[in-house]
Amino acid sequence: MCEMNDVLEHAERFECMTCGHEWAKEAAAEAPEAERVVKDAYGNVLVDGDIVAMIKDIKLKGSSDVLKVGTKSKPIRLQDGDHEISCKMDGMAIALKACFVKKVTV
């Protein structure tokens, strides 16, 4: 199936304008939404409450502060958006992309 956004809506079905693929409206309504999986830089699955460490120095925008390699977080919370992780590091509340951290095993 294609993943184009040009979709025609008919009475009982949808149709892709690009390739002509058709599917029933019931099938689209019944399809379960996939659960989002967030992985760190090494492919480990992250969940709420994990502790992560920086794998790269990151300069924080809008300040002269830098998060150094190896800086550990307090327990994280996962959130939607391109910055998947919300946590505290060095006393600052920040949002991070998961590709810059690794899961710390305690």
C-alpha cells in the first residue's frame, strides 16, 4: 500500500488518487494505533523512570551551558514530539532527543 496523502473518500471506501489502491472504511477504523517505542542511541528501549546518560557533548540553546558526556539524568518521562525525553540534568529541566543518550543500568 502507498502512504500518499491524496485520498478520495467514497460512501463505503477510501481510494488513493496516486496509485488507485482502495480499502474499506471499516478496516481503517478498526486498525489499532501502533504503540510508540523510544530507543536510545544503542537500540535499548526506554520507558518512563529509566535513567539515561549523555553520549555526546550538547550545547544548550539560549545559554552558554553544555551537557557533558556521561552526565546522568534523574528518572525520565517519555513525551510526544521530536524531543522524546523530558528529564532533569544538572538541576535543569530539559527535553532531549533519544539519539543523544544511552540507558544506564543500575
